[in-house]
Amino acid sequence: MHFLYPIIFTLTVEQAKNLEFPAVSVCNFNRLGFSQQAKTALLLPERRNFFHCNEANDPERNETKQNMRLFLMEYYDMDEETCFLMGQNLSIFIEKCLFRCGLCHQNHSKYFQNSRYGNCITFNKGNKEMKILTVSDSGPSTGLILELNLQYDYYEKSTEAKLAQEL
């Protein structure tokens, strides 16, 4: 049995000539650059994906876990700039950036480091030098196009299935 109740609502549609284009962040999901791979860093949620009960007493595995634990303590003590320098090079990661069919201006991009997602870039965050970009049309030639080089072979063995993450 269903009950019906009348609902009254008001909908207002506003037309805007220009809309602010949203900020877009992309991270390469690899905290360490290829030259740093000798020391693999895992966050606790990632570590549990690689633990198997039958390997619990394996001395080699215990040594690896201890090395990871020591490296994590070292890694989290590092300042953000050092972590950024140890990470993947974003100029290689972002092969092409186009906005409204033109090259992205460097001032519209902000680089940052995230301990879980690696080196990241935010496009169109807005800053003192540049106002937030706007769009007046929709379609593929009016938005943001990013061509990414995921460098699959350089990823940590522990990295989850996704090789890049949009935040």
C-alpha cells in the first residue's frame, strides 16, 4: 500500500554567461621516484593487503616488515619539500595540459606533496598572480585536457591498482 502526499516546490534556474572552472587535482600515486625505490614506503592500510597468514613466521618477511616500519618512521619525519624531491617528477608525469585548446599557464598550477598519494598538481586553484579561470561554453574544446605519463614500471610494488588519483 502506498500513500501519496502532494509536494510543492519552487525551482529557480539562473542563467550565467560564465562559470568558474573547478579546481582539479591529480596525484601520481607513487610517493617515491624510481631512484628511491630501494626503500619501499607503505601506509598501514596498504600493508594489510600484502599480509598472508602462512607467511607470518617467515624470517625474510619479518625483516622486510621491520625495514618498512623503519623507513616509514624516517619518511614521516622528513619535511614536505624533501618528500616532494624524492617523489616522481611531475613535469614527466604531466605530458600535456590544455585548457580551452591552449597550453595551461604555469601560474594556474600548484604543486604539492601528499604522504599517501605522492606528488600532486592542482590546476585552477586561484592565487595572487592568477584569477580562477572561467568557461562560457561546454564541450571537449572548452575544458581541461590532461595527458598523463603514468610510468607504470616505476611504481612501488605496493601501489594499489590505481596509478593516478584525481582529488
